Amino acid sequence: MNRTYLYSLLFLLGLSRAFSQGCILDTEVLINPQTNTNILLNLENLLNEDLGINQEICGVRIVFDHDQLENLRITLTSPAGQTITLIGPGTVMSDFTDQITWNIAFTQCINQAFPDDGFSDQWDSDQGWEIFENYMGTYYPFQGCLEDFNTGSANGNWQVNIENLGLSSGTLYYFELIFCNDAGSDCNSCFLDVSEFDENYAIFCREDGRLSDISELLEIESVINADQRFDYILSQNDSIIDTGESLSNLEDLLPGIYEICGMVSTINDSLLISTLDSVSIIRELIDQKLICADITQFCLTIEILEPALETFIDTTFCFGDTLMIRDIMVLNDIDTQFTIFDTISNQPFTIACDSIVHLKATAVQIDAIVTTNQSFVQCGKSVFLNATASTSSPFPIIDYRWTTGGGNLVNDIGPIAEINMAGSYKLEVVNSFCSDTISINMSSVDSFDLDPSYNPAVCFYDTITTFFYSSVLTDSIKVSGPGIINQNPSGFATINDGTYYINAFYGNCTENDTIEIINEATELEIQVSSNRITCDIPLSTIEYNTNAINPEITFMGPEIIPDNTLLPQVGLPGIYSIEIVDESGCFISESVEVQIDTIAPQLETNDINRLCSIESVELPLNILTPFDSLEWTGPSGFSSSLINPQASEQGEYIVIVTAEYGCISTASLDLEVLNMSFPVEVSGDFLDCSK
């Protein structure tokens, strides 16, 4: 709830000193049904502290709600013990006043009151309050006036008592004391409500097992804020034995009378309280308002009696059986003690402990457990019933007893039985004290599944692998067909198409099947050719053609050729290999020979001569190797394509011989003419007598 509106009430107090501050409680306090709640406001350090002389209470502010207002009585008591009633009168009967908030102030009786419209100046809970309203008037107290606080010091503990006489609840949201002169004031609020136990007396016997948990007896509805804590106080003859948020080891208490009180305190004061050794001292400090705490008015008295007899029982029984001891039904392991009471009358002080019974009973556990990898017998093959998971505690299993109805026990010794027929099987496991049985029914299956299949070939010459998919691990399998390369229990391999016949054997069952194998892979092809290296054609082109898809091509030979060359050319003769791998990884290779023919014709010739008397001579030429053509040239435009033409002119003759693949050889010879005649002419002058 938003409380900022409280300060709008200041002007309603009607005093020049109305703006003084006071002592505030702004923590929500639950007003539980039929409870009496005390709130302490501890005021310190007021410079003007004498009530009635130099100090007064100018006003009180209070914000609260309650579902039946007339049930509520709120009083204010000064440190000196003077009391006035703010909210009253407080009756058992009341109309409902839910969904209403009172946000009101009280002023001195000498000032003017400003009640809500239609209400009297003096507070009275028995008025016509309307639902869903927020009342904000200023009133005189129901009984007494604020001026009545006129004795003693204003410093000290101011007590607000909230008494709820009805079955409805409410909430106090805000409470403030406003002093007429608050110079130096320092205020601390103390609100604690410990409530009370539902029970106040209980009787137990020494070592009574019920003492290990008496939480039901200690249930209490205390109101605890964040800065507070709840503790139990265990005492004997007023001397504190233990304190804490819970009590333990009560079953170790010796016979006697003990008292458990509940206490709520501030966390700060709890440190001081923990050093105290007497419950009466704690109560005295609370009554004197020296600590902020609240202790149950009526504590829980626990009387522990000495039993007249002590009995020890230690026994065993088979788990699943029921063990009855003193009307106690025992179904599991137990290690406890219980008390037998002798009730003389209905009065608590006339209950006596007859005896303590220390009972230890161990349930002997034995469980027959049978596991098997199948619930049927197939083709008469053995099945093993495994009882090794059977358990026994605390005694070991000493025997396994197998029996059958309609079945067949091949081996029935020990925890594992071997069977080979359908039927009902029963196991009894035995220890030295108990036994347990279990039955299992096994049906019969006289067939098994056989499903042959094969992986298609990727490459044409791959081995085709065939697999036998069977529901059982067969004893043997026979295969017949066009060509079996290898056979094993899980399948066979072949490179041949065709129909294959399969006979599988398991126990006394046989399964026959056929499988048609078709090689659907494409056979790779390659054609390779090359031309001859000659004097006319110095490079050989290697041409190839293949049906491979996205091939990777590698060349090997005398000359290095880069991979994947589309039209390689080489200048060295020899054998070249082409390897092709297609996109599926299939491989094919082929070779080609690159031949070479660059041998020039071999010629033999020599110089010749002729006599003048011989008109012409044959030019000498011997061609030692095959040739394709020749051409002679010589003096005076001589030309001939004959091997040995006739020549007459003296001079040099040249022959050019061309072989089949363009290779050329050249030779020359000289023709000399011998005894050649030449003309002689003699001339002179005439002689006469005069000379």
C-alpha cells in the first residue's frame, strides 16, 4: 500500500507544533484472529523529556484495515504506564468492514477534530463505515486524551497493544507518535508476536523414538520479520539446556520434566539472549523492555518417564511376509524402539511407562530374476535362461532349481539353464532362510528371415558383393550360380551376371531364395593413335577418344606430357601409355607407339673423265637405301632424274636424292675431258731481197 498520503494529515492536527516529527513504525504487522499483539517504540535522547512539563504528544497517526472493525481494540501506554484507548471499544460481535482502509490521525482534545463526514469527533468503531472507502479524518481517542500522558519521561518504551477479539484478520500498515518537541529524538520500534503452542503437556518414556521428531507439538504461528528470528528454548528447572531454530537429540534426555518455550527476538538482541542461562532472566528482560523479544506465555512441558522393563528383540523374516510384534506390523528392515504405556486413567499424570522394546528385524530379501535374449525357441536351437541377476540379502543363494512343463531342459545345473523346446519353465532360488520363484513361458518359431541383396558394380570389371541379411546367425549357407569368386557366412562375390540360388540352414529350418545379379556399369573404352615422326613432320600427334565421363587423364612415355592434355604432341619416339579415371573412379589404359623415320638416303659416287674421242659418259651413282626421287644438275643447264644419266660437258655435277618421308641426301662429282685437241695458228711477214 502506498503510504505517502500520511503526510497530508499534518495540517489536520491544528497545532503550531504539528510539523514536529515523532516515532514511526512503518513495517506491516498482521493482526491475526483472537490474538493480542504488542509493539514497542523505544524512544531515546529527547532533549525535552518531561511529560506534562516540557513535552507532550501532539498527535498519533495510524493506517490499518480490519474485516470486522468492532472486534479491534488498540491502546497506547507510556513508559510511565499511563494508557489511553485509541481504537475501541472492542467487542466480540461486529459487522463486516472488509475493503476499507483507515488512514487517520488522533489529536489533543484541546484542538479541533476533523472527522470524516458524518462521523463523530471522538472515535467509535461502531459507526456506519462504508465498503471501498478510504477514511482520512482526525479524531479524539476512543477513551482518554493525548494530554493524559503527563507523567514521567517521554524517553523509554511506548507500547502499542492490538487486541483482536474476533475471528477476522487485519493489517497495521503505519503507526507514528508525534511529539510537540522532538529535538534530539531517536526512536526504535519493537514489534514481536510469538503466538502460543497448541499443546502444553506431553509424556514420553526414556529413549522414546517419538522424541526424535516432535515437530507437530512444536508447531507455532509466529509473526517474524526480516530482522527477527525464532528460537526454541529447552530448559529444566529454569536452567537453559539448548536453544536454536530446532532442537535435536531429545531422545537422549534422561527421565525428568523439561520445558520447551518459543521465543521471537530481534537478531541483534538474540546475540545477548544466547549468553543467558535462565528462562526467568529472559522473561524479566522482556518485561522490563530491555530487550526486544517475545516468549510464549505457556510453554510445552515434556515429562520423560523411566520404563519399568526393557526388552530386546532381534529377528529375521522373509521379505513379503508380515511380522507381527506387539501389534506392530513389520514389512521391511527395522531398527527402532517403542514404548508400551500402562494407561491408568485419562489424566496425563497417570500414564506410566510399562516397558521399552528395542526391536531389530531384518527382512531377508531373495529375488528370482531370469533374463533371456528372446522369448521363443527358434528352429530347435538352444536358448539360455540366465538367473545370475537373482539377488539375496543378507544370506547368499545356495541352490537354483529348474523345472519345466512341456519343454525340454538340455542343462539345468546352476543359474543358467539351456532349453531347446517351447514350454513353461520355472525357477526356484533358495537361500538358507527363504526362497523365491519365477516362471517364464517360451513360444516356438519354425522359420527365419533370409533376404539376399547386392551392391551394384560401379565399374564394369568390379567384383559384385552379395550380402545375406538373416534374422538369425545361420549354421551354413550354400550358393550356386554362374561364377562365385569368394563365399563367406555373410555373402559371396562374383563378376558374372546371372541367377544365383541360395540355401540357408539354421537348426532344423531351411530357407531357400534366389537373386538375379545384373551388371549395369558401363564398360570404359579408349582408342589411341599417333603419326610417324619424319623429316617433314618433326612432331607426332597422339590422338585418343574415350566414353569416360569427366575423365582424369595421365600420360606416361619417353617425353613428359601434362595431365589432361587434349591433343598432346611429342618429338621423341617410343611407347606412350594413356591412363583414364572417370568420375566414378573407374580405370582404363591403352598404349601407342610413336615411330620415327628420319634416315637420309645413302649415296655412293666418284669423279670421272672422258677422252676427247668419247662423246659422253655415264654419271656414276649408287643409292644404297630406298628413295623416292632424285635430281641431277650440271654445266650448261644439265638436268636429269635418271640414276645414271649421260653427260659430256666437263664440270661439277650435283645429285639430290629424296627418301620416302622427305629426307634428302646430296652428292657431287667432277667430269674431266682428257686429250682435248686445240687449234694452232702460225703467222709471219713476207721476206724480200731488200731485207
